[in-house]
Amino acid sequence: MMQTNKAEYTFSDAELKAIVRLFSKTTVPTGLEKLYQFATAYVYQHMTIAEAENLIVSH
């Protein structure tokens, strides 16, 4: 049987917000599309509309 090595990491809310902020200002690198989709969905589900709007505007 072949084993697949997978790395696991738990992102903080601040890290997920930073990923969304960074990738909203530039092209998402190839291979990181699913990470960006996950981060965006997670962050927007856990924020008010005002917080989500400010996330893109700030920084």
C-alpha cells in the first residue's frame, strides 16, 4: 500500500483574513485556488457585512 504524506496546519482567523486580503489584491497563485476559496468562504461566514467590506478596503 502506498502512503501519502499530508501536512496539516490550523490557520488562525487573522491568518485567513490576511490570505483573503492578499489574494484579493493580486492573482491567486496556481495551486492555491482551493485555499483562497476556503479562506474567503470561512472569513465571510464569520463576519458582518461591514467587517467583510472593510477587510478588502483596509491594508
